[in-house]
Amino acid sequence: MKSHDKIATRLAQILNKFNSGERVSVDELSEEFGVTKRTIQRDINERMSYLPIKKENGFYFLEEYYLGKLNFSDIENFAVLSGIRELFPSLQENFLKNILDTTVNQAYMVRGHNYEDLSNKTEVFTQLELAIVTHLLVEFDYKDKHRVIKPYKMINSKGIWYLAGVEEDTLKTFSLTKISKLTPTTVEFKVDADIQETIKDDDNIWFSPKKIEVVLKVEKEVSGYFLRRDILPNQTIVKNLADGGLLVSTKVAFEEEILKLVRYWIPNVEIVSPAYLQDKLEDDLRKYLT
């Protein structure tokens, strides 16, 4: 796995090359953007799978009937789907034109999460995509158990892809890399609007009908991080403290979900309520130290 530096620039420029009628090879793009051949193949085969791209004698190009048809809205929609929209304060047309300009884009570099290698899961992506759009049940093996799932959405969280789906009336998430023997069916299911809203509104990928509300005290030394972006799932700033710290609330599905986050921020974050979670955290730390 490699870090996707300059991901917005790379994807936009490759789109521009296709739109201009260029024929490009994986080797050329790999050298131009300084990434692995596998990354370029993933860009073309997965991220740009919605485009009519052909391959001939080792070169990729856009079907003639589609040349010049990509406009600002197409690239903007692509940016949203590929998860890069939030990297920038504004995705306006002038900004995108600048991103496409090789001189201006030297001012930008994106260092993000490492993305898991899913080059061997292209068929799984395609099958799940079709099943989600057409509302058809899928079957697959997961953690040594055969599952029958109503697929709702594929979600990328911190570089990892998950399927959000319903199994026996319960909304669950499944890591795509652990799905095996995927079999699409012809059995249609009725989409539940409430489940769609839950997936849309919940910052977390671990869904649960009962959420634990947790309030944390954040010291001033790290409060800026929590003000700039949501560090916690479903994060809300409850109060700005006089000493520069914060009271922050979050809702989580499982205790370990918040405990592992607090461990990362020790000693600058403390659980205020529920008190038993702070006690559990301290007890676990004492056991670790002994």
C-alpha cells in the first residue's frame, strides 16, 4: 500500500487527458505521477469504471463518442464519489481549472490515509454496485459464516472499504477484503428509507440501534485539533472551557470504539461521563502497566 499523495491532482489530470483524446499507458502515468502501476490501474479500473474507457495495445483511451463531454459537474461528482471533495475548502470551477494546471498544482500536496489494496476485488465492487442499485439480495461467506444480505451502500472509512447491509433485520458492516464467494441473486428487496437515513447521517461505520453518549474533557493543548475537524464520530462541541479546553460529546456503538480513541489522546483527553468508562480505561491501563 502506498500513500495517495496529490490524489486530487492526479485523478483530475488523468480525467483531463482522457477528455482531450489522449492515449495513455500505465507505465507513463506511473512515472508522471510518481505512484505504482497498481495505483494507476486502480484509478482506471475502479475509480473511473463509470467511463467508457477502452484498452488497445497497452494504451487506455476514451471512446470517441464520449470525447469532450466531461464537464465541471462530471469532475465535481467524481471528486465527491472518490472522497476527495472535503480535502479542499472550495471545489469551485476556477479552483478545479487551477488543479488541472500543472504549474499551479505544484502548490498542493495531500497526505492522507494509506488505502488498502483492492486490485483483486474489482469484480466484487462491480457485483455489489449492481446489487445496490437494483436492490437485489447478495450471498457471501464472511467470518466462516454464509450470509444473505440486503446491500445498501459501500463506504470508505479511513482508507478501508466496507459494505453496509441488512442481515436478518439488523444493519451491519462487512469489510470488503473479508468477503468471499460473493453470489448475486435475482431476489429483489424493498429499500427501507429509515436505514438509508441511518447510514447517511451516522459518522460511524459500526451501526447499532442503541448508541452510548459519551462526554469528554479535552485539554487546551489539543483542543485545536477537535475544533478544526471532527476527531470523534458524531462529534459535538458542548462547551468552550475558560482555560482553553473543551467539553465534547460523541455517540458510539461500542465501548471499545471510544476507549481506543481516548487511549490515542492520553493524557490530554478524559472521559467525563459515563464515569464507568473512565474507570474501565484506567483499570485497563493499570493491567497493561503491570
